[in-house]
Amino acid sequence: MGRKIKGILALSLLTAFIWCSPVQAGEVPDGPGELYARSAVLMDGSSGRILYGKNENEVMPMASTTKIMTCIVALENADLQEKVEISANAAAQPEVHLGIREGEAYKLENLLYSLMLESHNDSAVAIAEHIGGSVEGFADMMNQKAREIGCSNTHFVTPNGLDATDGGGDHATTAAELARVMAYCVNESPVKEEFRHITQTRSCSFSDESGARNFSCQNHNSFLEMMDGVISGKTGFTSAAGYCYVCALESEGRLFTAAVLACGWPYNRTYKWSDTKKLMTYGLENFENKTVSTPKKMEALPVEDGLAEDGNPWRDVNVPVCAVTGNEAEISILMRRDEEIKSRLTIRKSLMAPVKKGTVVGKISYFCGDILLREYPVVTMSDIRARHFEDWLAWVLDRYAL
């Protein structure tokens, strides 16, 4: 073999090695690797910051992952012990269903277990009609809650996630907003503990209110057993949505939420588990809480034509300033190991007397890259009187008058 050919082969092998080499120690990968899902996201469940996204803002159907919103709206607007009367409409819902019958009554709490553990469509409609007066009325409540928590690309038509359309559009969301809803459910809602308890329950049994019929529910969220720290999750599937999943995981003071949409069609139901595991593993291995203390003191600002506290009109006057951070003495944010928090102070160079205590003179902003994490106003800490001719005169008379 000629030297020229050997050289070409060697160069080709070296190029292949460079392109195929694994990430070196200390380097941080940009993402979890290839995913089956058409849309996916990993989110910091505490701050709402997106840690990784794949088409995360694309509007798509989300199937029964819808039911996390159904559950949280029900918990926030009704008592678990309320009795739910079953309508013909609720009883007629397609599989997957509990098999409730028109005229029966069930405790709301039991229907929520049916909703979240077995994903029963009839229980979802019964809950919606009981709390919202109708499916449409409850959908309005779901959409209002979505807007309240910052989901502008989410639209609910049904409480069970079956594909549907109304005057507002298709029943759909984005991976980013679905993860945002989960973060609200497990971390922000006033009934978050009740939500966590229901979605973590492995199995339960109950009866209708007459005691004539008995039911047993098993939790189909297999991811609860696949990774340590999983605290909630909900699966979903329709022919339009494919397999979907949303979940939350806590570890060492970190809260991650993840969502995958359009993650395979039959017979690829396990893709949602492998994708979610990749997302969560990426988060656990590469993100940590970093803390930066907020400033306790800042350089005082000069005040033109201000009068010093001792009344000396010749003295230069400065007003102390501080950032209004409330009780937040430090900022703790989930960040990738190679990221840093940086601050930027924007403040006036000087002030003109008089100055009132609490006057906003600037702001201090904290960033991770181009993403704004926190922003606090900077205010004056005392009053400064304006200096007048009478102050000069008083000063002179006080020192030189006989």
C-alpha cells in the first residue's frame, strides 16, 4: 500500500475518531441525546426555566396528560368529600372508563383516583359536570387556570383529553406549557400536597355511595418505579396525539418537570419511558443549584444641591441606596455546571435635591446567559433636603455672629 493511500486512511480514521469521540470529562453535553418524541422539554420546576427543549413550543394534542389540569382545578374548587351525581353523558364516555352508571353517586375523592390512576374518561366528565356545571363550563375553568399560570398556547376543550375542537381551537398544548402545568400542580398550587398524594398512590379500592358496586384502581404511571425521586406523572394516548407523558422528579433540593408529546404510536408505548429517563438523567447529571448573595450595600449616590444632616451647606451630600430584595437574601437557581449567574447594575449617576426615601434610582438584574433570572429595584434609604439661601445664612450667623 502506497504512502499516499496510507496517509489518506490515517486522516480518515483520525477524522472519524474526532467526530465519534464521547464527551470528555468535565464537558457538559448540550442535551440528552436523540429522542423519539416529536416535542419534548426538561424544565426547572421551581423557576420555570427551560433546561432543554426539542420543538418545545410547537402546539400539539396532549391526550390524557390533560387530566393533571382536570385534577388540580377540581382540588382547588371542591371538597374531596362532595358527592358527584352521574349523568347520562358521563356514563356514555368511551374507553378507558370506570363503568359508572347514570343516576349513581360517587365521592369526588374516589373519582379523582379513578381519573389519575386509571385515566378513566367517564370519571373526568362526571367531575367536570359536577364542578363546572357542564363540560364546557369546566373547560372554561381549565383555560382560565392555564392563563393564570402563564400558558398562552394551551387550549382545553375536554376534561379527559380526547381529541376535540371548539370555537377556541383544537384541544392542544405545548411540551413547555404542559411541563409548566405540572410544575404548578406539584410546587405552587395551594393543594399541591393533595395532588401529590393522589398521583403517587399505587392502588386504591372504593364503592359507589350506595355501597352496591365496588371498584379497584391501579396506577399506570410505571415511571414511579423507574427512577428514584419521581413524585408525580400522567400518561396519555390518542390516535392523533400518540403516546404522551408528563412527570415531576425531586432530588437533592432540585425539582425537574419533563414532558414528551407524540412519542410513538402503537406498538411503541415504551418510547415515552426511555425519552423521559434520558431527559431526567441529563438534568440530574448536569444541573445543580447555584447560589449568589444579593447585595447588602451599594455605593451612595451624590446629591446635587443637597443639605447635609449637620446643616453644613458646604459639605458634599450622598444618599445611601439599596436593592429591595424582600426576604430573598440570596438567589438559588438550577443551572448547568458550566453556567454562571452574572449581575448587571443599572443606576443613575447622581440625583437632584430634594430626595425622598424610597425613590427608585435603578435596578440590579441577574442573568444566566441572556435569560433574566431576577430583577430588583434600587431605592434611596433616606430623605435629603434641598439646600437654600437661608441655610447658607444660618450657617454663617451661627459661626460668626457676635
